[in-house]
Amino acid sequence: MSRFTHEKPKITEDVERIYKDQEERLDHLKAGKARLLEELSKIESAMADPVQERRESLYTASHISVLPNETLSTLFHEFQSATRATGKPMLPQAEIILSHVCSHWRALVLSLPTMWCVFHRDGKVQDGMRLGLDSKTEARLAAYLDRSGQHPFDFWVEFAFTGPKSQQPRSAPLLTIIRPHLHRFRVFHLLSGAQQLPEEFREMLAMASVPLLEVCAICPDLQISDAECLNSSGTEVDVFQGGAPSLKYLLLDETSLFVIRPPLFQTVVDLRIERRQVASPAYSRGQPNSTNLGESVTCV
């Protein structure tokens, strides 16, 4: 059996001289790179000052700069309300635009919790598929929840997804983010075209206490058979068992009606059951305080 040794290969003096020259060249180049990086860092630092000075000069020259923060705050809220008048906020949202105008406006917008109380996420379509939740969405939601303080929060999320089942969206990170804040949710609007309701969501919502919740929509567009619908008693309450005393508006689809059963308190005045993608018999129960039972063609 051949034996391997760790002895250095024998090289000629000429080859050794070449290696030495190469090492010296590499050391020289590395030293040059370090000097250039240091010089570049100094230039970038020097550029920051005049850029900031120019921004401050432009801002000072603006008539808006003389407005007190209280007036600016009112204007910011009015601008935000106007962009939501259609029910679909513009993209990017008003609070994002305002927070990127200048450092003064950013500091002011970040100091206003009520500017960050509405979170929208509508599954964008890419290559024929609605994208699942991603780390950017999760980070943005966490920022909104943090900046909104303890104010009532509106949660509008759609993570419809038409890709293979193996690529269905993972909801665990999202649940971790929203779980500590459910008690202050005023709107819980969850649409999912994945034809499944993540079990984690059901477990989280089962014993949840949502004292401020007024608007709830849960439409997963499930794949459910007629037999499953007929076998369901429709009497079990399996979400919000901790209480939802302020619930007024409830939206379900034909499929979620048989697996999502919020407590229909006397406070519910608007119950809607919508027909979505999956054909299923509509099933409804009369509620003493329900003034409207709607049925529409699609839920988007």
C-alpha cells in the first residue's frame, strides 16, 4: 500500500523565487486596496455633510417648514385618510411616502402611532401566481405593530397562492408576530386562495380574546365536499372563544362557514356569506340582530 507523506515538494530555486515575487505582489496589492478603501470611506463621510446641508437648506426654504408639528400631524393624517377613501390604499402607502421625504418628517411620522394602525398586504401576482408571505412582509408588519403602540389595529392580509401544494405559504412566522397583539385588533381580514386554512391560524384563534374586534373576515376558499357540509352541525364555536363582544361585521365564504364558527353575539349586525372559487351549498342561520345577510359573486 502506498504511503502519503506531508513533506513539501522539492522545487527549484527559480520556482521558489517566482513564488516569493508573487507573494510580494499580492501583499502590495492588498495594501493598496486597504489604502483605497480607507480613502473611499473618508470621501463618503465628507460627502454626507454637504448632502445633509443641501437637504436642510431646501427644507428651510419651503413654506411648509414653518408649520408647527401639530399642524403637520393633522395634514399627514388628512393625506393618509384621503389615500384610503377608495378602500384600497395607494402603493406605497401614505405613511411610507411621508417618512421618506426628509429626516424631520420621518421623525415626526414615526412619533405618531396612529399613522401606523392599518396594515395592508394584498397577495401580488407574479408569473400567474399570488405570492405567499415573505420576510419583507413580516418585517413590515412587525414595524407597524411596534410603531402603532397600543392603539387599535386594522389587519388586512391576503396570501392567496395558486402554486403547487408543496410551495404553500408558511404562516408560522406571521402568527408569531401577531399573536401578542390580537387583543387590540379592530379589523381581522384574512383572505387565502390557497384552498386551505393553516392549522396554526385555527389554533391561535381558538381561545383568542379580541375585545376590540369589530370587523372579521375569514375566507380561505377551502376544498370541502357536500358530505362534509351536511355532516356539520354548525353549532360549535371554535374561534374567539375568549370573547369578541364588539364584533359587528362578519364575512365568511361558503366553505369557511362550516369550519370557522365565530361567536355570533347580539352585537353582530352584518353577516355576509360570499360565493368564492369552490362550489359548495350556501348555509346560513338566522341571527336575531343580523340586519343584512349578503351573498356576492366573488370575494377579492
